Amino acid sequence: MERREFLNILAIAAAAGAALDSKALLAATPSAVDKFYDLPRFGNVHLLHMTDCHAQLKPIYFREPRVNLGFGSALNQPPHLVGEHLLKAFNVRRGSREAHAFTYLEFEAGAKAYGKVGGFAHLATLVKQLKASRPGALLLDGGDTWQGSATALWTNGQDMVDACLALGVDVMTAHWEFTLGAKRVQEIVEKDFKGKVDFVANNVKTTDFEDLVFKPYTMKEMNGVPVAIIGQAFPYTPIANPRYMTPDWSFGIREDDMQKTVDEVRAKGAKVVVLLSHNGMDVDLKLASRVRGIDAILGGHTHDGVPGAIPVKNAGGTTLVTNAGSNSKFLGVLDFDVKDGRIADFRYKLLPVFSNLLPADAAMDALITKIRAPYEAKLGERLATTDAMLYRRGNFNGSFDQLILDALMDVKNAEIAFSPGFRWGTSLLSGQAITREHLMDQTAITYPYTTVTEMSGEMIKTVLEDVADNLFNPDPYYQQGGDMVRVGGLQYTIDPLAAQGKRITEMRLKGTPIDAAKTYKVAGWAPVAEAARDAAIANKTEPVWDVVETWLKSKKRITARKLNVPRILNAEGNKGIA
């Protein structure tokens, strides 16, 4: 980094009120790459973990949440810590590049200072470096890999399959992969992955005879130590996503089956047992307290970048629970030291992937260029420019979510709009052009249909109550991950601690109370019901990206979005909100 660039960054930081680490900025030079990522080898069992990359092959910006509420046993505990609370809990210094990676604090200043994160070419460099220093190390993919970008949608997931094979993924489980349809998933597992990647899911069975659809686990020997990797696909796939995409498969947490599988691999001689999970961290924490014999859970789904491994006591000992963030932004490194058939010690580190610090791997960079070449012009088309940061992440709303809501209400002439509480979707800095690729990063799904529905006030409340229970049910096994449905036009109050069906109150539209018996025009997208899909196809309903693109092009310049968020009760002192 040249002196002029360094001074410019410090000026940006000062203007933003940030206290960025000047030593870290000066260290952002090729000579410092090895030092930042110099993670000494420890022990004899080595696991590298990535999850929820959501098909992001190129480096991106991704802002972490400032609202990630936890209640009950989860109150003020990881992963429900944001901002300063997270930094303090894990002893991370504010202003450091790690603080930028793990929190929303001074995000724009930090992004301009430390650059973009992720990107498979940079991730590949890190994976190769760590595998070279750790003989036999396995790369585990927690899923949500084949969905989340335009190219993944347009290639039916093939771009990510090819990239993961080149990256050297050894074991994988899944969630959004299933939205490509059962036939496509099986095609990839049986052809592309055969003999190369173990696709494991202990909890996916056929609906007729309850036969396992995939291998429940894989056994590996590493440096003389037998290691079992058990897979746990997202247990609520047919509820959170369209059932018609996997009509002959059943899912679930299946705690009893998990215990039987753990006992089975232990009986076969496994000295280290790891669960590669897509449950979500709160579910993993409960599971860890109830199932014996799992040494570590490498988790995903809820996109929580948690700097440390959380130890959970159970009847059989202790299980370490981790979660490795999203968007190719992090790589988890778990090292076990196994002596005399038992784990003597461990080390865990969640490494942020800074593209400025890691040179691009030449072979992966060439593959990504080849994959994207047919689509570059379409991806790069500028639709508008944003005056303010756009992001999606947080329990109740994000500025890109608000943009989608505003577009739906304007284009569809609706009073109210709903948008799913997805946690994937990249961030943009103020002044950036909004390209078609950025829009697709927020909307690229296989059921993108927009809807306009006449809904009663009573039905609107029912929808909000159902999603609120999914997010705030006191039992983690009834939480499906994701965030609260984003709402445009409608204001409401929420009490996360209230009983089911009584969390939502004071619903108003332009200051007027919502009438339970009155009908309102509501726009939305991503319906999971098969009937809604059939109606959308029959009526040739536009996909959401066409609606939003039309709106963006008409505006040309996007002013700062005013977030429509509810009034939250009983959140005082909660370290999951800033």
C-alpha cells in the first residue's frame, strides 16, 4: 500500500468516525500476507470448514447484522451478540480488520480500508496453504453453496459444482441445493461428485419406506486416526422452501437417529466424530446438549460468524459448536490433538478471507473467468446508483430489503409488501453502481414469482405471527432460521417474549389501525405453495428481479432508504441489538 493511499484511507475513516487500526492498514502489503494467515499446525486431525457461501465466486462486501436477538437460554450468548458486545466476548480489538469482519461497526470505512472479502480464487489460496501445512486435512462444505448468484441460477448450479471440485471439497451437506430439485441434486451427487466428494445427510429419508436418500456419514483415516463426518441437511427444507421440489423426501432434526449414527461410527472405531450441520447455531447448541459422543459440530444456515468454538456439556462429555459465517467470507480451522485414542486438546480459528491479503490462485481465477465469460455483459449492466449503503442482514430489515419492498409497492401499486427474511445477499457501499449482478445476489432463486393478493387484516396478522414464532420460539427445535419477513407500508409492534399468536400488536397503515375484517392489497414474492407457483406461471407473472429492475431503471439514482422496522418490546439490555 502506498503512502498516499494509506493517508486517504485514514481520512475516510476519520470522516466516518472510525478508529481503524493503522498498523493493520500498513500491514496490508504482500509481505504481510503470510503473517496474518500463519496458523501453526497443531495436533493430528485437521478440518477446514466453509458454509453458506451462496454461490459467491468473486470477492464481495458483506455487512454483519446490528440486530441478532436471542432470548431465554440464548439471551446475551453467542451467536446473539452484535457490535461491541461480540468484540468484548471474544477479545477482538475495535478498529482491527477482525472487528471489521465480525461486526457492522464502521462498516463502510472498514470496507474502503480493508477491501472486499471472500472470492473462491482467494479462498483457494488459503485452503492450499492450510492443507500443505496440515497433512490429510479435510475441507468440509456445510451447504447453501449452489444458490445465491445469477450464474448459479443460470447454470443450474454447475458453476459452483465445478468450483467446489477445483477447491478440493471433501465432504458436503446441503439446504438451498434442494431448491434445484431432487433430480438435479441426485444427478450432481451421482455423477459430478462420484468418487470425489462425499455428500452426507443423516436426516433425509424417502417418504414411503423411510430409506436414507444419501450416505449418513463418511469415515476417513487421518494421520492414523479414524475420523467420522456425519451430515445433517437443513431439517425444515420442505417448510421453508417449496415442498414440490423434494416431494418424495422427508427431513427433520431426527435426534434419536443422530444418536444411533454416532454410536454406530464409534463402534466402528471412530476416535473423532464431527457433525457437519446445516441446522442453524441455536439448534446445534441444543442438539449438542442432548446427543452424546459428538466431538464438534461445524454448523451453518444462520450465517453467524462466531470467532470461537462454544463448549456444550452433555451426558457423554463436551461438544464444541461452531458456525462459520457466510458468503465465502470465512474459513474455519479446527485442529484436534488425538493421543492414545482420545482427544487431548484442540485449537479453533475462524479466519476472515480478505481478498487484499490473499493472492488469487491462478487456476481457480482462470476457472471463474471461464465460468463467467458468457454472462459478464449481462451481469455488469448498471441499473442505477445508490447514494447510501445497501445491505441485507438483521432480524427485521435491511436497506436492500427495503429497496425491494419499495419497488414492489410502487410497481404493483400495493398498499403493503412482504419480502422474505433471507440472510443471503451481498452489500454495496454508498456511491456504487447497482448492477444486475447485485440485484440477482438478492433475488436469484428458482421460485422468484411475484404475487399480488387481497389479504384481510386478520390474515396479515397471522402471517406475521407465524414468522415471528419461527424466529422467536423459545425452543430452538421450532426455529427455522432466517429473519422476520420484511414489511413495507405496514407498521407494527412485536414482543418476542409474548406467547405464540400474541407477539404482534398495534398494526397500522399510514397511522390508521389495521382492521381485521378489511381487505388490503399486498405484494410479495417467493411463494412456497405449489398452487401459487401454478397461478404465477399461468398468469405469466414477472420474476421479482424484473420488477425491481424496472423500478431501479426508472429511478436511476437511489436515495437512502428509510427502514420500516417494528417497535420491539422487551429488548432492553439485550446484547443482540445495538
